[in-house]
Amino acid sequence: MDIIFAGSPASSAEILSELVNSPFNVSLVLTQGDKRSSRNKQEEPSEVAKYAEIANLPCIKIDNFCDQTISNISKYPCDILVLSSFGKIIPKEILSYPKITPLNIHFSILPLYRGASPIQSALLNGDIKTGISFMEMVESLDEGPVFEISEIEISKSDNRISLEKKLVAKAKEVVVDIIQRISSGLQPVSQNENEASYCSKITKEDGKINFKETAKEIINKYRAFSGWPGTFFEYKDTVIKVHGISATKEESDGIPGSILCVTKDGIHIKANDSVIVITHIQLPGRKIINSADIYNSYKDFFV
């Protein structure tokens, strides 16, 4: 069976590697064009492009689906188009090209969290489970019928990074079997539109902590935005990145956002319903410091 794979980040590269080591033939890889790195300002290929080069796979880097790009893709055989976090809208000419189906691997229990940030949304909402939907792609956003859903539990200690790793591991475990079943005639089931919800692309500003929210909501934001964009708050015109946070059962009549005290446990800040303790921070241009360093070196700054 011939597979064309479309994806861009490291999570997609892991799924691609599973397909490469399967009985299928990956005839072509599609990925986003090179992007300028924020670290060294150099153009860098996507993680999928890097893997394709190592695995000696034909790869087309796509900035836009022009007629020539579509023509080039059509030169490669395709029974199933497999898409995982590609990052671009697939035109109908490509959706209709596979002999069997275009298959999207989406990290939510559809129809929940259609869109760009399903992992973050599940954590923001404090969900106790999520999953992977293997969906037939249509032109509308994540609205196609679903072949299979594999569910996983979300632990209280999970953050965006750990949950993504769990989802990718599960996807690698089941993807080959599901594709084989699809090729043998497995039929998808339409989504329930009455239960649909949507999530948008995450921005850097989304990471700003609103202390008028409950402690649980703030903790969930910290979990959801681990890695990028991270969470932060502003104090004395300084942006302070948060790298460790915990909830307490402390009560206070203070105004949400007010710093109650700084102890060797961290910075105690009033939230809407209780008190949170920030245990690790990073000031602009500085390294991450723990609660002991905060107490010894920055106590006067925060009180």
C-alpha cells in the first residue's frame, strides 16, 4: 500500500517513522517549508523534513499549494494520505487524490476540540481523558467522519509536553493496524454536530496569568502551556516567566494578583478563590531560579 504522509513537527516525525517501519510504502512526504529559527535566525527544515532526509524519502516542502505543487504530488502513488499536524489547509485536489481515503490523525475525542490546540484545550478545561481520532478528511475543519478513536487518561501531573508524548506513543501503537483495517473496508462514522466544540491557535499572550481566575484554572493554564508559550505574569513592569507553581488551601481576603508574602516555599499570590505559590521563576535575561533563590535574592523585590 502506498502512503503519502503530511506533517511538520517532531510528533509527526515519530508517527512517520512508524509508517516507514511498517509493511506500507511511504511514497512521498509533504511538510512545511523551512522556517527561520528564533534561536539562531537561520532557515531550518521541519522535523519531518529532517527525518525524511535521514530515511531517504522523497520530500516536498510546501509554502503554498500552487498548481505546480499539486501536479508534482500527483506523480507519486497514493492509496491513503496520512496527515498529522501538517499546519496547512489541504486543497480539495489533494483530498480527492488518494485511492482509498485522506486520513487525519487528530489529538482529541472528536467532535470535541476541533482546531489547532486540542491538547492545550483538554488541559485548560481540566479534562480527565482525551484521545486520538482517526478521521476522514473533508474540506471543513476536522468535521469528517471518524474511523476510530483511541482514548487515554489524563493524570493530574500531566502537562502539554507529557500529554503529547502519551498521545504520540498511543498513535504509534495503533496507526498501522487502523490503516490496515481501513484498507480492508472499515467505514467511518459521522460526528455528532450537536456535541462539537472548537479551539483556536495559541498565541504568546495566552500564557499571561489572570489572577482573577481560580487556583485550579491558573494551574491548568500552567499545565496547558508548558513548553511554548509558557506562562507569565507582570510585576513592577517586569515580565516574570513561571516555571513552577502549586495550589494551596490558604485563604486570604486580598485582591486577586496581590503578593501576600515570599517564603522559602515561593511567592504566595492571591487568586480568585485561594492562594497559589509560584516556586520557580525566570526574570528577563536571567536563568530559572527556585524558591530558595527567590527568597534569598528577590524577597525585597516582591514585597
